[in-house]
Amino acid sequence: MMRVTLLPRFEPRGRPSAAMSIASPLIALLLTALLAAALFVALGKDPWRGLSVFFIEPLSGWRPASEVLLKATPLALCALGLSLCYRSNIWNVGAEGQFLLGAIAAGGMALWIGGPQGALGSLAAGDGMFAALAGRPLQLPLVLLAGVAGGAAWAAITALLRDRCNANEILVSLMLVYVAQQLLGYLVFGPWKDPAGFNFPQTPTFAASTWLPPLMAGTRLHWGFVLALLAVPLFWFVLFRSWRGFQLDVSGQAPAAARYAGFSARRALWTALLISGGMAGLAGAMEVAGPLRQLTPHVSTGYGFTAIIVVFVGRLHPVGILLAAILLSMMLIGGEYAQSRLGLPGALTGVFQGSMLFMLLACDTLIHSRVRWRHARPVSS
Amino acid sequence: MSEPTAARPGSPTPRLQLEGITRHYPGVKANDGIDLHVAAGEIHAVLGENGAGKSTLMKIIHGSVRPDAGTVRWDGEPVQLASPAMAQALGISMVYQHFSLFETLSVAENVWLGLPRGETLASVARRIEAMGASYDLAVDPGSPVHALSVGERQRVEIIRALLGAPRLLILDEPTSVLAPQAIDGLFATLRRLAAEGCSILYVSHKLDEIRALCDRCTVLRAGRVTGEVVPARETPASLSQLMIGTEPPPLTRTNVAPGQVALSVHALSMQGETVHGTPLEQVSLQVRTGEILGIAGVSGNGQQALLAALSGERTVDRTGDRAAIRLFDHPVGRLGPRERRRLGLHFVPEERLGRGAVPALGLDRNTLLTRDEGVGRGGCLRPDAMRALAQRLIERFGVRAEGPASAARSLSGGNLQKFIVGREIDAAPRVLVVAQPTWGVDVGAAALIRAELLALRERGAALLVVSEDLDELLTLCDRLQVIARGRLSPSLPIADASPARIGEWMSGLWPQAVMADAAAGAVPAAR
């Protein structure tokens, strides 16, 4: 019996085009938009209306745009930290957990130093002196630093287990996300619950002295966005112009060369994880000190996971990451609009995020290799 | 002997016939109108420097690259070699210079993958052992490839090619990593294969081997054929003339009186690199300033562990003696590569891409692996300084690269080796440890690298060269030690080191009495 099938085969291209590797996220975006349009048609909606809800309305006017930038802030901060890990070949997928621990630590600090009227008043009874020492101008920095420390400590567990027990960092960091979620739940349902909160699972509102002030009156966009903007050149410098960043890069790209040069793999592991944990923790702290001003079980809407997509859409480059954070944030807001205005399910955002990543990986594969179709010859025996 | 243009008696049509083969790459004509005839049962050499177009030509014959112009005839019939599978079906097998083995699979599994279906893994393993025994290519079929040295991997490649019962076998620089007896064994194998009717294309730049083995020889230079000769009738000088146009200047050695002991290892034992790696047992050596000590041996006998222990990539553990390795007066057993480099010990590893250099990074950034010129105050990188250093290395060592920013992987093997060796020599090391300094490097580059190593010795550095190329060790070194099964022989002055004697020692058979003497003599000096 003769049976001829057409098989695709991937051959590496000699020299992948540099222009295409920048164009790849844009092509992926275009393909995602086409897929989205097809999906809208299938759901019986006007595709133009659907696309404009996702890609135009989030930028129409200052208010929606400020919301886009507000959500881009934690995405960019988490993703910048993660880019350091991924460049060092350390697969931290637990930014979500580190974000939550940052939020918890910052929230705890805000409640503690934020004055005697808080829920931790009894706990902080003897801390008047500390609150006095930590004068009003110092309170916000303390809250943010607590967040950094919380996130870094959570990432340190992953680093320690990898370092000492050679545990797989992907599994450990991922599972610690669920531990962090349970911990947050325990705190807001239990010891930190607002006694005057009608039994809702939430802490009291923090004292105003610990709030991250808004950037513009009438919007929720806060100074954290400026911090994220400043972090971009800082990370660019660390990645491309610093000796430490070079060591991380080499340990990721060529571990044998790093050993040959004498760059410590352990140091790379700890540096990358502590910095990325700290960045995620900072993002968490700014989320609770900025727009939320209290802890609830829903502090994060998956920022730490979305940030993974942001890193790759942003090509592991700080500037790309900033742009990708804004794009993915638009999709988050667009997803909310799609629910309220088109009556579409909220899961749509996840579908678009996932297909965006898939399209990007597909584009990358085609940039690095070409497809050859050939007839498989039947095995003659 | 037959006339160069005529086929051998008894086989009127050549088995393989190339006419006017031309292949362009962007910016370079790799092959330019090449004619080549290989008769049945003939051992035919293709001689040329790196970059002369040998590899492209072999890829065309093996079907992985298509020519832009020209015809390929097989047994007189024109054929279109569209893929390696097609070449394989005709009976063309190739042993590449760069191996194509799966690191995580075992030897037998790797070979099994390339065979037609229907054979069990166990029977493949038995055939590998039988093949290894009869052709002097012993390798453990159960060992994973990542645990093998370069030389052992090459044996696997040769065995894999032979198992396909080829009618034309292409070997690309096959002897670079074999011991003298193994080379003789390989030549015996090849002659037997040829006598059985298999044609052999032997790609090499080693003139002596070609003269000893091959019936005819096609010489390439810059993509063109510069001559087709009977190598037995040629002198090395005349072959080299055809290959590079000029004869490389002979190496000059001046006598330098050895000075103080610069690097000493005393009774060092260490686990192998992996479970299958060879451990070191009670290894002792000494290198003085102004001398070159050579470590001869077949690959896989503990060279990897020894080099890692010397470079600091592996350190002596807490239970070991940190003074087992001394650099001048410092016990360095527990110091890492950077600390040892600060004390003056530099190292050139065997693997260029991925270890000696980061493939995707430019030459300028690759200077940072072992050099501090590009690191400024506060850990800021200084791009200008890196670029200047890379440019200096490019000029001083004749590295052919587009510029300091060229990615390491864009350089040919010889040029990258010149860059890496140059980077370490330029650092003016007090002790330089070099593994396989000229493996797979063309004649011109090899001559330059060897001359630079000798010049460094004359400037008073201590050098330790680990190589599987005995000729190289005999031209470079003052003394030799042989490594076999993780043990190190006593030291032998180069005047007493005949290939026969070294070959015997490579199988671990050195006189124990001498060893005891050497150990007794070495201990007080090492302390």
C-alpha cells in the first residue's frame, strides 16, 4: 500500500533576521486581533465593536488611560524582575506569590505604624514610640520596604530549596503561590479582619499617612508608575552595562563558560531570585498602598502570572517590557469593558493573553527556523 | 600507481565524480568549479586549510548542501543529492568533525537512532562492541554521551558510520584526537575497508598522514583545486606549498633554564566529572617557570578532571588537602578560577564555544570572561575598553573577524581559538594551562598558536599543555607525562620520549620503579 503524507519539518535558518525579531510581537498582536475578531463573530458580536472595546476604548480619554497605566505598573515591576531571572536561566514562575507576600508585609506594616485606631492597635499598643520614630514622612517608605522584603523573603525560600536541595525552582515557586494565597486568606478572614467591617474579609483601611498619593487628582494612578518608569533605565543598566548583570547573562546563556570564568552559579541564583522577588513585593506593596488601601483576598488579579507573558512579549528587554505591560494592561481593562458593555465572559481576557503568547512563540519559531514540507516516503519492507 | 587522471585498473568508471561544483555563500565563493574523482576502493585525500572549502564540498557530497552549479555522478550516473538520507541510501556515510550526538542518550541509543528499524538495542550494543574490538575503537555502549570525551565521541561517530556498511566513507579530520596506536589501528581499518571495495574520502590537513595513507590527494585553496597529486610522490613542503602557497616558518626553540616551581600537584585524587568520568588517582606533577610540560594520553583517561582541578572549576573538597595544588607559594586547592587567575594562572579550555567563549556574545564582551580591562569602578562595564582590548587581540593574533563586536559563533574554529588563546596569553600569565591548543585548527593558525606558546615560555611563564596530538607535544614540550586511567606517569625528558614508548605508556604500562623514584623525588620539592 502506498501512502504519502506531507510532513512539516523545521530547519534552522542560518541567520535569523534582526528586524523580524522586533516585529515578531507586533505580528503576534495582529494575529491575536484577527483571532479575536473571529471569536467575536462566532459569539454573534460585531467584530469592530469588540476590537474597539479591547484596543481603542481603554485609551479614549484620560480616565481610562490612567487605569491602563495603573494596571501596567505592577505588571512592569514584576516583569522587570522576572527578566533578570529568565536571562539567568532561572525559571521563577512565582511572581504572583511574591507579589502577595509583598502586599501582606506592606499591609502589616501599614496597619502597625499607621496609628492606634487600626485593627492592630492592641498589638501595637506599645509601639507608639516606634510610630513616633517612624515619623509621617518615613511611613510610606517603610511600607514599601516591607513589601520589598516580603517578596524577596518569599523568593528566598525558592532560592534556598534550589541551592540546598537542588529542588526544581519552577515547581517550588509555583506552589508557593498557593501557599501565599492561603496565608493572605487566613490573615484577612482571621487575625487582621476589620472589627468594624461587618464581617467582610478585609482589614481596616490604612491610615492616610501610609497611602501612596495619586499622580493626578481624580484618578487612581499613583507615583508607583513613575517608579516603574525609573526602573526601566535602571534595569537596562544592570542588564547591559554592569558586571553583575553580565555574570547573570553568562550563567544563563552558557553555564560552562560561567564556570570557566569563575562566576558563581549560586550567587546568580540568589541575586536573580532576590531581586525579582523584591520587585514583585514592591509591586504588591504599591497596589495595597495605592489604589486598594486595605488588604482583601483579591489583592491581585493575577499580575504575577500575566507578568510572565509581559516578559516574553517584551523580548526580555526593559523598554519592550514597559510597552508590553501597557499592552497587556489594555487587554485586562478591555476584558472588563467586554463584560460590562458586550456581555461577554471575563475569561475572554485569559483567552486573548494565552493566544498572544502562543502566537508570539509561533512567530519566534518561524523566525529561527523555516518550515519545509516534504513527502514522507513509505517504509518499504 | 595509477596516473592521477585515470581511474584504477579494474574499475572503469569512478565511484564518485564531481564536475565543476560551485557553491556561493553571501560574500564568499566556498567552492569554485571543483572537480574530484574517487575510484572504487580508493583512499582519496582532500587537503586544505580551514576555510578552503573542504567542509562545504563534503556537505555537498553528503547531500546536506546543494551546489549552485556542477554535476555529481555516482557510478557514472548523474544524481541529485537532495538530502543526507538520499546519500545514505546510495551508500555514502560521513563522520563529521563536529559531532551530531544526543548528549543525554547512551552510545548504543545514539547509534540505534540512525539505523533502519527492526533491530533491538541489545543487538546494536553487541555490534558496537564487536566493531570496537575489531577496529580498535573501544567504547562502552551503555555510557551516556555527555560523559564521553571528544575522542570517545568521535569513535562513536566512526562506529556509527561503519555499521551502515558504506560504499563511500567520508572522514573529516578523524585522527585529531586519537593515540598513535589508535591512528595505526584506524589506518589498518581504513585500508581493509578500501581493500573490501569501499571508497574513502579523507579530509585532513596532516601531511604525514595523507602521505602514509592515501592513494591520491586533491588539494584545495580558497575554494579552488590547486592540484591533484599522488601524495607518496610529494614532500611535505610541496604539499604545503599547494595548500597554503607558502611554507609556515619553522618553530624556533631557545634554551631557557627552568626556574622555580610554579605549579605543583601532589598526590591529588578526585572523583570523575560524572559517574562515567574517569577519576584521578594520586596524581602528581610539577611545572617550573620557563618550561612546558606536556600531558599526553588518549582522551577520556582523566584529562577532564585534571584540567577542571587545575583551572579551579572544581575545587578540592573539605576532606581533601588544599595544598595538594600549589601555585608558587600559595595552596590553591580551594580557590575558584577567578582567585587563581588573580594569582597568575590562566586556562584555555578544550571546548571553544560555550566554555571558552559565549557563542551569542561579541568578542568584546567575551573578553570579560577572564579579563578585567572592561570592568570599571563600581562594577560598571566600559564598552570602549572592551572594544579596544578585543581589537588589540584581533590585530595581535591575526584573528579573522568582522570586528570586535562579531559574535563568537560567527568565527571559524581556528579563528576563535586564536582569539581565546590570545586572550589568555595577552594577560601575561605566570602559569598557563592549555587543553588541545590546535585541535581542528588550520596549519597557519596552529603554527601561530604554537609560536606564541613558545614565546610565552621564553618570557618565563610555566606552561602545561594537555593534548592528544603527540606530534604537537613533541615539538612544544620540554618534558612529558602520560595520563592513563586517571593516573599520571613519571616525567620523561622530551629527548627520551619516542612515540613507541609514549604509546606503550598510554595504555598504563610504565615502569613502577621509575614511578616510585619520581614520587620520592617530587615530594620534597613540592612541599
